Amino acid sequence: MPWYSIECVLTSFDLSRTTTSPSHSHSQDPVSLKNEDFVDILEERRRSSDLGHALRSFNPHPYQGAPPCSTAELNKAVLESQYLRYVTKETGSSVEEVQEEACGIMEEMSQNLQLGFIRLMGYTLTKVLKRLFTSVFVNMEGLNTLQQAIQESPVILMPNHRSYVDFLVISYILFTYDIPLPVIAAGIPLAGMKMVGEILRRSGAFFIRRAIGSDKLYWAVLSEYVKTIIRKGHAPMEFYVEGLRSRTLKSLMPKLGMMHMVLEPYFKGEVFDVTLVPVSISYDRVLEESLLAHELLGVPKPKESTTGLLKASKVLQEDYGTMHVNFGHPLSVRQLCQGKINRCQYNLIPRDLPQRPTAEAQACVSWLAHLMVRLQEEGSLISPWSLMACLLLQAPITVLTKEGLLWQQLTEKTLWLRKLALDYGARLNWHGQAADSDVMSSTVALHRSVVHHKAGRVYLVQEEETARKHPISPEEGVIKIAAAVLMLASYRNQALHVFVRPALLATAIHITKSTRRDELFTFFCFLQELFSYEFIFIPDKLSQDFEEACFLLKKCGAVHLSQQEVTLSDTGLEALSFLQALLQPFIDSYQLHTYEALSSDTQKNVLSALRRLEAVTKFKATRILRRCRSVAVEHLESAHQVSTGLLRPAEYNSLTQCTL
């Protein structure tokens, strides 16, 4: 059995995570976590030879449960598997044609991990990381537990995905500490980059098409390839459960395809256990911040190419602060799935035959995927800039663009928000050795592309104007500041997971004006269901989320709790006001009349949520056909009117009491 305990991880999502026991206390100095648990891996690199680091001996301790397997042997095992033979017969084409096509898919897809190319990437990445970041911090406790877990069972590394830097930094860290290197699921566009694509392949990347559709043979080859790696313990596997790089720096809904593939060998009893390791990668400043903001404004995403990579070399002239890579506790799938899935059902059908996942298996996979993303959020470090972004976005836009926000006001509110975040259990990347004023000044200087500090005030950076004959139009005025506002919103999003549950309850209190726990719980459930595609909530944890929200509001002095009531405190208005304002842009965005102005990501989330709540019946292109007097739409519109002062709470309650 695995040596590590899972109970401490699972209880982190129950009310016990917020108790004041020593093991969960966050009253420590905010930087002590970084100093005690994290080591700067660039410190040694700045003192020694980069070439010496790349060429040093590499002595990993691989999985002990399987003999070594070369890349050629792995590919052969996939192509000759009984599963693939069965799928070949089902296609209806000649065996030779299908086998040739399968070989072509394997050639396009498979990795070819070679130590020589890892050394090349190690040398190159050392140079790049030292130019981009002042420090790259790694938690050594997490690395030590990972090293032991890899020897005991197949390991799946599951990092969040915020930047292209994510892609090889984990391999770089594992190479540095003599831990077996992972094979990495990557998008097929990277394979098309001249020279770079082949270097990535030989550094452990295997490439997956973005649009597979109904191509049964491709699905079969990919699925068998992934499952064979797990069964044979060929190497740790790394993939992004969110599927894509988040353009808003907010956690995305997990994709379940790859998740099901890596779990199926355990479900079918082909391996004793599989170990999942959440990895949280946090940045002071993201390399692609401007690119992502302009993509949200509709600028097409540049195609991945070697030429584009060379043109982007100007980023090496910028300072991106620090980076944190936090390896979470290794989690045993065997322990996590106890009582959640009956594996006996897989004994009724030969393992090599394709099987459609049962509803029970799909629910278990979805639960595990959501749990991994939540653990990624819990393990991330919140930067001072994320806290400042939360506050800057709540200031009137005219203040940020014309009058300027008072620096003293911003710093005082940031220190207040730092305390609130620590009370809520957040991990902060706040330099405790420096004065608070110096930390905030250096933070604003690092993000000078978004705001600038002048004469005791903070202003939003606006795009430079070209010579013009006519006055600037309102639309053009919006575009001038849009990129900076979107970058602020992205950094705010990095802190949302800390505040979203108490923010939902604060909004429920504000809208219903009720003190009864049952009424607040009902509206809290409605809001959580509505935003279930916007924020990460673990399925079937509504009661725990509500109790956690109640406890956190009580902890910061915003409310008083009794068995039946949640009453406001005179000292908690500041926290409640902040939390309501934090959630307000999302409530506004979910108004159907603003649908056309939303980014494609938010459009998808809005439609998914409203269809789930049966608020819309169907949609074609940009036309949405709404169900008449839909309960969910009425709730949402009424909530918006209350929050904006267009409807009194009493009127709202009379409209919704029959449906709540």
C-alpha cells in the first residue's frame, strides 16, 4: 500500500480545513512558507557551470514494478495489442490498410525520450530561466515524496497550465534532482515547429490532435498508447487536466478524456494502483500576459512556429519576477476510489474489448478531475499583484485613467486584503524580509505594462495614440484601456479560488436580505450551480462549501452564526462589500443581453450553465431562444437588479419565494 496518507488531503475540503488547530493555522509570517519549504533552484545555477549541470551524471530510481521498456518496444506493444486488433476488425476496411494507418498515427504521436536531448534542453532552459526569472522556487518536501511514489506505482503528474514555460520546467526540475523524466501530452501544433518539434519529441513529448472527432482508430491508438505506458510503468506521465492553456489565468473545467484513459488500467485491475500528483505552477508575471489579453479582444492566436519563437526572443529582455512550482501530496487512486466505483463490473467483459464507461465510472472520473484542479488551486501561491489587481478592478475606471488612485489608499487596502486572504487559508508569495511598502512598490514596477505609479497615485497604462484628425470615439477610448483591464482581470483570477465561496454567500446575503440558514443555503446552491462552469466546485460538496463559506465569514468577523441563522456583524461590512464586488462582474456577464460582448470562453460558460439550469432551450450560432419566464433567468435578472439598485430586496423576495 502507498506510504502516504490521503485523509489530510480530503479533509482540506471539509470544514476541518478551517479550524484553528496548529496543523491548519495560517497566522504565521506570510513568507515563512516560502522560506521553509521552497528552494530556489536557480541559486546554484548562478554560481556554477550551466554546461556542467547539463552533462552531470543522471541516476534516477524508476518504477520497481516493471522491467525497463524502450520506446520501440512500447510502440510495438501498442500496435500489436489485442485491443487494437479488435478495433481494426470493427472498421470494416482491410487489415493492411488499417494497420498502415495505425502505424502512421503512432509515428505522428509517439515520444522518443532520449537523455542527450534532455541534456540539451537542460542547458538551454538554464540560460532562459536565469534571464526570465529572478528565482524559480520548488518545494523539496513535494519532490522527496514524488521520488518515493515513482518507485512504487505508475505516477501521473497533473500541473495547471498558465504559460508555455510550464511545458518543460517540470522535466528540468526532475532532471536536476535525479527523478525519472515524464512523457508529456502536448498539442499537435508543437510537433509542426521545425527542429523544435523534434527536440520536444526527444525530450519526452507525445503529440495529440486537437480535433479527433469520431475518428475511432485515432481514439483507439491514443487510448492504447496511454494505457500501455501506465501498465508497463514506462515513465511518469504528465498531462494538463484542463486541456488547454488558460487565457484568463483562471482554472478551467477539467477535460475527462485523458483522465479516463489513465484511470482505466486501475479500473480493469491491470495495475494495482495509480498515483496522481497535482502540481501548482505560480508566476509573479506571466510571459504571455499581453498576448492573452489581445486574444480575448479577438486578435487571432499566433500559430506555433519556430520563426514565431525566435521573434518572441525579445521577452528575454523583460523581468518576470519569481516562479513557484509546488508538487502536491501523491494521491492513491485505489484509496480515493474506495466506495465510489465497483470494479467487479469490468470482470464481466474481456479487458481487451472496448467498453463504454458506465455512469458510475464517469462520475468517479469527473470527481477525481475536479479534485485535482482544486488541489492545484490550493497549492498555488498568490502574489501581491493578484491582491492589488482585485482592488484596482473595484475602483471606478475614471479614477484609474484620469484622477489616479491614491497610492496610500491602495497599499492600506492591500495589507487589509493580505490579512483576509491569510485568514481564508491562502498561500502568499510575500517577501517577509522586505518592508511591506517596498514589496508593493517593486510589484507595481514589475507590472509597469499595466499600471504606473506617479506622484503618489496609480494610473492604468493606456495604449499610445497615433496622430488623428478627429476626436477619439467612446469605442476607441475603451480599446485604449481594454488590454490593461483584461491583464488586471487575469491576475485577479489567480486569487479567486480563495474568495469565491464566501463571495457566493456574501452575495446571497446581500440579495435575499435573509438571515435564515436554509434560505441562504438555497440561494447559495443556485449561485454555485449557475457558476459551476466558471469556478471549480467538487461535485456533491454543496453542504461542505456552504459551511466553509459560513465559517470563513465568521472568522473574518463579517457574520455571527447560530444553528438557524447567519446575522451580519457591524465590523464585517468591509469584507462583505469586497466579496460582493469581486463576484459582481460575473453576475453582470451572465446577463443574456450582454452575451454578444463576451469572450468566447465566457460565452461557452454562460451557455453551458444556463442550459444546465434549463434557462435556455437551444441556441443556433448567436441566436439564443429563451424559455418563457425561465426560473433561472428570472433569478439571475432579479439578482442583477438588486445588486445594481434597480430592484428592492423585498420585491426580489416576492418574485422568487415561490421558486426558491
